[in-house]
Amino acid sequence: MLEMVALAREKQAKSIIEKIEKRNMCGYYCATKEECADLVLSMIKEGSSVTWGGSMSLKDCEIPEKLSERGDCEVIDRALYGDNMQEYYLKAFTADYYLMGTNAITLDGELMNIDGNGNRVASLIFGPSKVIVLAGMNKVVTDRDEAYNRVRNMASPPNTIRLGKNTPCSATGKCGDCMSPDCICNQIVITRRSREKERIHVILVGEEIGF
């Protein structure tokens, strides 16, 4: 049964990748987290600068650790900036590579992302030379409406719990459409196409990664 599920995911990913590439982005499929990590590291050139947002998908693939072990890149580590996050956000715009997960990806190849500060979606839209997006097949949805529902009710609640936010969704596990000071749903961005060819690279992973 697991073999059939894996094959179905691969076939679905192939169809999505065709749609991604029509949107001026590059698409890839990796069956496992380990394959994904190897691919990401192969894409990042020696001596380049790289950074990332607070992505659980990257952590699930152990990419930050593997980049640190490789030791031949300038890692723009947000943890080193302390309370001066504005300096980090601006520095991230200058990175050669920005790594991130996505909150949802439609069968038609569109990305939907939600953000509290806006720095992650801002880097997706503009700035870093290359953006590498990781998407477990658990992030795949039918269309924009389903993507919106997934982002609000499946991605945001565990993220607010992880970040220690005081929001209705952290208490109930579902979106309360709140205006809380701790709200992390301030910016919702749909990426339907990349204007610059081969800037955005989307890696679909046959395992569940991230929220």
C-alpha cells in the first residue's frame, strides 16, 4: 500500500511541476527528505550567501545543520542578530539564496503563504537572487480556496503554538479570524508566476514536512 501511495504522489508531483514551470519557476521532485536535502545543497554554490525564514520544513530536512557542516557558505543567521531583527531582515534581502517552506501549493502550481512580519513573503517576492521553496506533499491542495483554508486552519494554529502566541487559534486549534496583537496572519501572498525566469525553485517532497 505504501508503495502505491508513493507512486501516486510522484505522479501528482510530476503534474504540478509541469504547471510550476509554465509559471516561470523551476520544479523538482524528491521522494524523501534526505534526497531533498542533497538537492538543496547541490544547488547552493560554494562561497555564496544563504539565509532562511523560520521554516519547519527546512528543519525537518536538517538543511541548516547540513549547511553548517559544509562550512563553505556565508550563512546569514538570524539567531546572531538578537533584538535587532530589522537589520537581519534587510540583510536577508541581499542573500544569494533564500530558503523557505510554503504554507500551501495548488494542483495548478500556485503558492500561498501567510506571514506575521512580512519578511518571509517579502523575500519570496523580491530581493534574494534565488529562492528555494520546500513543499511536502502534505501541502498540496486543490485550489486557492482550499489553500486559504489550509493556511488559516492547518498551518497557522501549530505555528502560533510553536511561537508562543496568544491567539484564538493557539487555544482552539482553528482560525478565529482574529485581530490579536499576536496575529501571524497579517500578510497573505499568492505567487501565481515568477517574473524572473529560474529565480524561484520549488522542490516537492514525497514525505510530510512542515505544518
